Amino acid sequence: MKIVINPNYLLYNDFIASIPAAFSNLTSATTLHEARNIVKSVSVGDRRLVIKYYSSLSLVNRVAYGRVRQSKSMRAYQNAHRLLTLGVNTPQPVAAVDCYERGLLRGCYFVSEYSDFQPMTIVNEQGKRVDGELLEALAHFIAHIHQLGIQHNDLNVANVRYRRSGEEYEFELIDNNRIRFYDRALTERERFNDLRHFSCDTAQFVYMLECYARLTGIDMDRFAAKGLLSRAMYGLRFGFRRKMKSRLRR
């Protein structure tokens, strides 16, 4: 087992080391998400922590993460530190835990502080009117991280979170293991590749693209048209890949 702990959280070393054995039976925990990966929140002393268990690992990934690449948990931990260094909000990283069996990665856990930011899933809730001010603020946030050279690579409504702070909106990023950092602003193609993950209705998406273009000095009509095409093509490819994976599992 490999454990990396934030020096500010060494007090929780024993609890963190116990996570692999105790995770499935954490009676005081609240399950926040359960699908391909499992996310739980739990109170430890005076802290509320969130534990993400990356459970669905193919044999190829078990070999790769065990011998060649960094695990998702380690990348999430390191990327969170780098985001905070760049001034981008993300829950405070606490620890990463990797479990091995015969040299292969069996599973891994990323631990962070709990955050009260809410997911941007509001844009897909029926009957709810999304404030144009929120979409403008979101466009400003995404343009800002792209100028910083941050390509999230899974920039969907669940992984961009927000809260109202006085008269303004604040945003944070989660699920950061796929992030790529560049020492320059993103190219236009890299921006499209990031934005296409954002699943809201077409009118909201176009409005956000227009706000983004205005903020960055890009031609608005061309950017919106190319952004819509990029999202449509991504949707087709993603649907095809999901269908093929479903067939292979049978």
C-alpha cells in the first residue's frame, strides 16, 4: 500500500491508513455518489472528509497504474495542490491511498475536505430558470483557467461547482485526475476540447460560448458555431464508445 498525506493532516494518519479495509463498512458515512466510482463523506474528529474510491479498473489499467503511470488518486491529489497554487478553487487535498496486489493496482482512494459548493447540474433541472449572470460568471471562470493553461478534460456540470458569495459567484473544480497543465494559454482547439464536455441545453451553451468569446476577444459567431460542432461530434463519438463498451461486456 502506498499512502501520501498532506502534512497539514498528519493527525488523521491512522484513519487514512484504515480506509481500504473500512471503506465498505463506514457506518457513519454518507454515500454521495455510487456508480463506476464511489464517493462518501464522513466526519473524522472535527473535520468532514470526502473519500473517492476508484474501483472500476480494467486489467490493462491495473497493470499501467501499477507499473507505468501514476494512479488516478495520486494525480487527483497532486493536481489539487497545483490548482490551489494557481489560485483556482478545489477542495483541500488530504491524502491519496493506492492498494496493490502482486504488483498490480487493486484500487485507490482520494481524500479531500468536504466543500459546500454545489454542482452546476442546475442547468439541466427542468422548470428552473438559470440566471444569465451565473452563465456569464461561469464563462469568465472557464476563460480564466484556460488562460492559466489548465485543461480539465472532464469539464462537465458535475465537476464544475459554484456558490453565491454576496453579489458574486465563486467556482471550484473537482474530479481533477485528468487535468493537463501547460505553461501557456490553451490553444483554440484545446479550449473547444474542454468546453464540449459541458452538457446543458443548446441555448445556454451558445450563450456561454458567446460570453467566453467576448471575454477572450475571439470572434463570437465563429467561436459559437465551432463550439457547437465540436460538442456534437464529441457526443456522437462518446455514444459510439459507450455502445461498444456495452457490447464487449456481454
